[in-house]
Amino acid sequence: MRIAVFDVSHWHFPLYLPALRDSGVQVVGISDTASFAGSTVADQLKCKLYGSNEDLLNEDFDFALVLSRHSEMAELAERLITRGIPFLIEKPCGLNLQEVRQLRQLSEKHSVYVSVPFIMRVSDLATRLSAGNGFTPEGFQHLAFRFIVGPVARYERGGCSWMLDKRHAGGGSTLNVGVHFIDLISSLTNSPITQVSAQMQTYRPDVTVEEQAVFTCRNAAGQIGVVETGYLYPSTAEDQRDFAFSISHTASYARGYADQLYIKARNQQPGGATTVEYNTDAFYSVFLRRSWADLATGCLPVAGLREAEHAIAVVEAGYRSAANGGAPEPVDNVFAPV
């Protein structure tokens, strides 16, 4: 399979490298509009660094990874769709809901495979919280997730300072990391989120996206979820983020922190803890390989533009709520996610 990678300075690009080095996979070209990591990556993969996305688009390839800045994603994705080229595109897939919705409609019109790496869907946690392990969708009562990643300065150090500018990023911690848990709540409960109340905060005066956010969500089944995100953790290479959760289900109660999942059933018996992989970085290559497998067998993506559209609709409802002092806002759902 011949692969093109657009904009390799994206902070997630290194997480796809294990899959890109698989047997039968050939990266035929990369681009780097940030002019930051391109030369190093080209040397690593022994491939050509193209001078622009336009030049790379003219290359012959079978599958693409779109890792561009959010304000440039939709235009590039549209061109791939009209050419009939399948691809993986990083969330949020565009600058706003309108762009993502138009992409979803276009991809369905042209029957082009597009996957969006909501990697929690292929995580150990999703498996442990699945119906096969007793967590039926209708049994969830309350789901609360906290995911606090490193400060905004890490994007500046990594050549992605545009992530601090709403004009190019579209949003902050919610749009960047919160969407994973918005999607996870919808996936676990098998029900779209329909209403949001949110509060947000920005601390650096030169940053125009939220550095902290708390979303309280209600889905169509009446279940409640809370998603707290932020760019506030003093991250280091060996300790990058604060991830914790608690979940109430009619069958049991689950809590997670560090590398432990504690589950206590409602039968008056002692609970027990098991070790789980919570390092979300580990699942990007898993997701990419799953995308290739689904494409080869004609399956729908485990997560695609429909799921992205729903997640972005929830985020935008939260932005409206925060601007209105936290008042509940309805979610602009065209349909329930698959």
C-alpha cells in the first residue's frame, strides 16, 4: 500500500510510525507546511519531502493521512474525496461543524472511506466497559472522565503554535482531547448526546482557545456524562497527563486511575482491581491498522465522519453554553452516530 502523509509536524505523527513501518506499507511522500519536522521524518522513512500539500496531492498513492492544521483540513480532505482516495483524518476534521458536516455529506456521496482516530474505541478500556463484560449500554447511569494534558507551551515547542489560535485551531482542550470522551460516552451508551452545559477558562492572555473546560452532557436515553479537560498538567516524558474516571452502572461501579481499573459489583461482594493500558498514545497505530483492515474488507470505519460530526456538534453546543454562562444548549444532531 502506497501512503501519503500530509503535514508530519502534527504531534500525533510519531504515534503512527509503528504502523507505517509495517511490511507491505510504503510511504511514498510527506509534506510539512510547518517546516518543522519534515526533513527528519523524510530521513527516518527514506521518502520524499514535498514542498507543499499541492505537490504531494499530485503523487500516486493508495491511502492518505491528513494531519494538517484544523483550518486547512477540510479543503484538503475535500480534494481527496473528489479524487476517490481513502484516508485517515485527525480530529476535528475541520474548523467547525459546518465544515465537518459538508465533508461527511461529500464522502457519502462519493462512497469514499474516511476514518477518524477516536482511539478510545479500540482501547483496552472500551473492551473492559463493553456489553460483553457486563456493561450493557442501557445500564450506564453516570460517566465522568478527567483528561488533563500538558500546557499550551508544548505546542509551541513542537512547531504547532497555531493550536493556541482559535482562528486556526477552532477550539482548545475540548476540541482537541475532549472529543475522545464525548465519542466514548456516545459509543458506550449507544445513544447520541442531545444537551450540554459547559464552563471554560483561559489563563494565558495571548491564547484564544480554552485551556480548561467542564462539560455536563445528557444523551437521548437520559444518561449523564461529565467530561473535564485541560492544558494544565506539568507533563514530562514519563508522565504526560492526568487521566481518571468513575462510572456508575446498574451492574457495578468502575473507577480508573494510573494503570488500575477497580470494579465493584452490586452484589455486596468485595471489588477488585486489574491493570489496564491507559496510555492513549499506544492506540494510534492500532487504529490505523484497523482502518486498513476495514478498508480491505469493505467494512465501515470503526469511527468516521459521522462520529466526528456528532462530537463536533456536542463541542459547539458546549461553546454556546459557556458563552451563555453555562446555560444548557441543545446539540445540533442530524442523526445518531453509527
